[in-house]
Amino acid sequence: PGEKITAAEFSPCGKYIITGTHLLSSYIWNFNDGTQAFPELFHSSSVTSVKFSNDGKYVVTSSRAGYVRLWDISGWNGEPKVKVYALMRHKAQVRDAIFSPDNKLIFSYSVDSTAKVMDVATGKQLGKDLRHKGQIFGGVFSSNSRMIATFSNDSTVVVWDARSGKPVMGPLKHKWFTGGAAFLDNDRQLAVACWDGNVYVYDISTGEKVLPAMKHKKRVQHLEVAPNGKFLVSGSLDLTAKVWNFISPDSLLKETTAAISPIEEPAKELFISASGDTDLAKSHWLASEAEKFLKNKDTLNAVLLLLEGLPMNVENPEKS
């Protein structure tokens, strides 16, 4: 009671929710009854992010004091246990820390304009710090875990080799800040969300744009790729989220939006939306007819596509 929640996430199995708080602790809860499932995960300052590994064996948390902690939650022995498996230190507050898709790496970035990559097997940092001239707004792994794309308020995007830390593409300069990125087309292309209201798609091997910009009316805050790889969702300050669909798995994106609209009793939740209106919505959303958009009461900060073990079917939403 009284602890402000600073971060939250579902476990891959859907049985647990992890929350971070401003009072130094993270908690793992049973989703069905809301009881605490594991002992507290402690930090020395406010928790800034919490994430499960994709296999559910580890949790990574970060803090305002600059620490990234890797927790082993796999050892049950009759009752839930946790232990600090590894620790990495930034010089300033850590904004976020995420696992690679193969669970072998952790990427974390700080307000000091640097990012680090940890090897989960050894708990040690790989290579040197990844650096931008401005603050890093975020980063994303490629689906094969070999690359990381970072975006910054210096208006650049850089694609790095995840293990060596060497640039693969960029820095690509934009007129405005960049607020998101997503790998597309089997990691051969990169979509970039820009504060000028556009989403740009680049060929990673050449650094060249491969199609006209996909447009919003205000700055684009977030990008997310559907589990089947055929759809890209962009969330914007214009209070809309747009779904952009592929012609085929190996082709470019169309310049049209599929719409999303609420339904009363879906079989599965496909979206979680977070907004500045203070509500965390586990929303029941499905793709539907064109030119309708998902709206929140305030700035749309993020749109998350949940796997739920099912492919997303925009053409036939009742089958999703």
C-alpha cells in the first residue's frame, strides 16, 4: 500500500505479473488471485524497469541509481526462491533493460547517453559502451538477437552488432528526435518512429529509405511488430495507433492502415495500451475495418501486441 508502481509486465506463461515501485522493491504476483508469488526483489533506489526473460527463468530490473540486476527465479525446490545472478552498473539512472529474443543477452540504456550489453551466461558486459551524443530514448533487438537498434534525442538511429558493439548501420540523422524502432522483413529492414509524425523504413545493408514515409498528424512515440511479422503498429501523440500490413512476408509495407476497434467479448486480448491518463488498460482490441483508430484519453505512449500463442489475423479478426 502506498507504493507507486513505476513498471509492470506479464510473464511469458501469463501466470505472473511483475511490478516495480518507487520504494526500492519489485514484486512478482500470481495473476489469478493477486497474491505474491516470490520474495521481494530489492534495489537501493527506485525501480525504473522490470522484465521477464522469454523462457521465464530470469528477471532483469533496473534502478535510478544506475544498477541493472539479473535475478534467477528458476530454483523452486518446493517453494519460490530468487537470487541475484549478476549485476551491472551505469553511471546514471537506467531507463530500461530488456532481454534479447534468445535470452542470451541483456541490453540496458541510461540517461548518461550510453547503453550496455550483458552476457546472461557470464553476467559480464560485452564490448564497450554504445554511445550517442544525446540521451538514448530506447533500443530494440533484431529477431535473431544479432543486432540492436538504438534511437536518441540527438535525432539519430544506429544499428549495432549486439556482441561486438560495432555499428552495422548509421548513425542515420533525422530532422527531429527519433522515438522508436522495429526490425522488419527478417531483420533486413528497420522502421524508425520520428517526432516529425512519420515512420521511415530503411534497408539495413545500405542505410537507404525503401518506401515513402508512413504518416501520422503528430510525433510517433512507439512501434511494435505483430508476432507473425506481417504487421507494424505505430502509436502517436495524435492519440491514434495505426496498423500497417505487409503485402507478403518478404515484401515492403503497404501505405495503408488497417483499423482497430474494440469488441465486447474477444477470445484473447491482442493489445495492452498505456497512456498518460494514468490507466493501464488490458484492452480488448482486434483489427477491423479501415480508417478507424485506437484512441486513449491522453498521449498514446505504447502499444504492445500480446502473443497469446495465436497469430494476429487482420483480414479475418474473428479468427484471431
